[in-house]
Amino acid sequence: MPLTSNSFLELKKKFGGTYKSRGQKRKPEDESVRDKDGIEKCRKPQSHVAQEEDEDSVKTLCSCGHKIISPQACLPGGTYVHTCTYKNYIGEFCMFCFRYELVAPPDGLWGVPLANGSWSGMLGMLQRKEVEIALGPFGVTWSREQVADFSVSLYSDKESILMQRPVQHSDMAGFLKPFTPTVWGLILASTLAVCTVFALVAWQEGRMIGIPTRNIISHAVLWIVKAFTQESTEKLPRTDGSRVVVTTWLLASLVFMSSYSGILTAMLTVPRVTVPIDSIEDLVQQTDVPWRLEAGSMMYQYYQEAKEGVKKAVFDGHSGTFTDCWTDREAIIRGDFAGICDVLAMKKAISWDFSTTGQCHLYIARESLYDFTVSMAYKTNSSYHKMGDLWILRITESGLFNKWLQEEITNTTQCLQPPSATRTAISGLTLDSFLGCLMLLVGGLECGVVAFVVELCVWWMLHR
């Protein structure tokens, strides 16, 4: 049976592809018995050697109940040699032995439906009955079940977004971040309102009791601004109404400035890393990072068939396709694009990255886009279906499949944490962190100089 594989993990190389039967059955002279499930157990080593065929394309596949044995690890007829990884099970039983041929899908895809009703990729080969088994592995969907039969579940997975890991950047406007623009707008409106009320109250009371009200507007503005910035002043309001307004503003200013200084201190001590994409809505709303869909995949079909909403926006806005997150991991690390694919491939890429560089360069978005089960696929009504499911159940129920997954995905704990949590030490503040404040100071000084020059010009014109 030919085996087509465009798998992206070493783990998937054990399973990735399609099988095409060579039509070779066990010979009557082979001594074998059947276990309680009706699966043949190999008992007597065969003395003959494999038929002379192309070793690169046609091999003998033997499997014990706990580990897939490589073609070089068994002889024709299902006899094991001592290269089985789990030696305690060598020769215990052979679930099935057959000749197979490894065949790659012409387009290198898992398979999606085409306009004429046929399918591409490995699923297309199953639909056309060119192969017996497609190892994939595949996410199981209703439309795929119409063209192929699927095995029992190998594992559960989900789709998400993989992108270049966000890092901390200096922000010139960082000193404004403790409050949102709405809060800053309300503070400005409050300041103007209190200045107006203070000036009106002071002017009216001055008229009533005969107190001079010269320069009342400038005094009101100076008093309110100094109170807001927690500065002292020598002049105090002389009337009761003005004092009530000032006392109220002092209490409000205390709350504003205490909150601002506390939040700013916390932000400078433990700065947060802004994550631009953490959901599918974030993805379609931003314009900085292009995104791509996995070619010929379940998710490509999922978004292609969307008629409205954010799902349609994902397909309409995607910048192309890519092979998978494992194959194109380096392009994603460089920030060329964000990819939508299965989390297992993402974790494998993260494991490789951290094991290779000792750093985290990839980030998985928090939102899960699609949950699914993963299975092998068979030609419809394949004679290998029942036998293959028994083989899969023995491997998964024994815990070996999970063990193989863990062996493939290591060194991911550090990189699966949020970007802000991976900082190992408090770094010093750079000049860029204070650049916004310095520019505000320079701007204030320039305004002061301009105001001073204007005053000199006015005085000179009035006294010449």
C-alpha cells in the first residue's frame, strides 16, 4: 500500500501518509495463530528473505501491540528481529503484517473539496480509491466523512493562531497609559469646569462683599492647576464659597494623583508586554501582521465556506497559504506572517525553538478557534478498517501514544507562559522610556518662552 506523507512532526512521520495494498497475503505455510481479537500472532521466524523490490518505495510493515517496528526490524511474514524498542514485547504478537508502498499526494495536501465535487490531496486519493489508508493524521469533519472512513480517535487537538512572540517596546506615551483616553478627557473637562465655577463664585462674592476681583480668572486657573499637581500656593481664597470649591477640588485631585502615581510606579516596575493578537477578532482588526491559512487543510475549508461574520473576514483577509506551522516555523519566527494551524504543531515548533536557541520566539494566542479529534482515514469500506482500529486502540489505551507525544514536545513550559511572565530580571529604564516626558517638558519650556516674549512685546508697545 502506498503511503503519502506531508506530515510536520517526527511523530507524524510514523503515521503520515496513505497506504496502498500490494495484494500480498500470508502464505499457508506460515505458522501463526490468532489471539482473542482474531489478530494473527507471529510464532515461527521465516527463513526466506524479502522479495527483491525497490526498498525506497516497497517495505514490510510489522507492528506489535505497543510500538510500531521499522521495516528493517522484522522479516517477511511478521517475524521480529531484535531492533524493537520495547524488547519485552519482541515476538509476543504481530497485529498485522503486509507489504506497503509509500506514495506522496501530488499536491502535498491533506485534502479539500473542489468545485467539481472531487477532493484534492490524500482525501482525493481515498475518494478515487487509489490507496487503502491515509495516515494524515486528519481532523474529522462531516464533509470528510462523506468521502472516507475514519479510525477511532488518536487524540484531541485544537486550532489556534501562532505568531512571533511579542516583546517589550519603549513607549513614548507610556506616562499617559495609567489612564485611558476617556478618563483623561473627563479629568480635563473637570479641570475646566472647576476653574469656571471657582472664577464665577469668587467674582460674585467679591461684588457682594466688596472684595477686589482683579485678575480673578488667572488666579482661579493658577489655583486649580497647582492643586491638581499637588503644589503649594501662597494665595488663599478669601470667601467661603471659593474655599468650598477649592476644598472639593483638593480631595478630587488627591484621588487622581494618588491613583496615577501608583499605577505608573507599577507599570515601570513590572512592565506589561502588549499582545496584539489573542483572538480571531484581534487578528482581523489589526493590520500590522499578515496571516495565512494552512494549504489544503480542514481550517482552509472551514473559513472558505463561511458566508458572513468574522470567519468570512479571516478568509477574505488572508495573505496566502503555507505548508504547516512546523515546516514554516522559521518564517513565523521572523514575523513574516501569523499562521492558523493545530496546537500540536505549534508546541513542536516552540519546543524546537527553545531547545535550539534557549529563548522563546513564538506565541500561541489564548483563544481556541476550533476543537476536533484526530484520526487516520481509510478508503470507504476498507478491509483494513477493523484491524487498524484494534491496532490504534491497543497503542492509545496502553498509554504509548501519549508517551510518544510527550517525547516529541519537550521544553515548552517556559514559552507557553504569557510574554510578561517570562521576564527573569527587572531591567533598567532606558532613555526611550522617558522620552515622552522629556518632550513634554521641552514643549512646556518652549511655550513659556513664547509667552514671555509676547508679554515683553506687549509691554514694550504699551510703554514706548
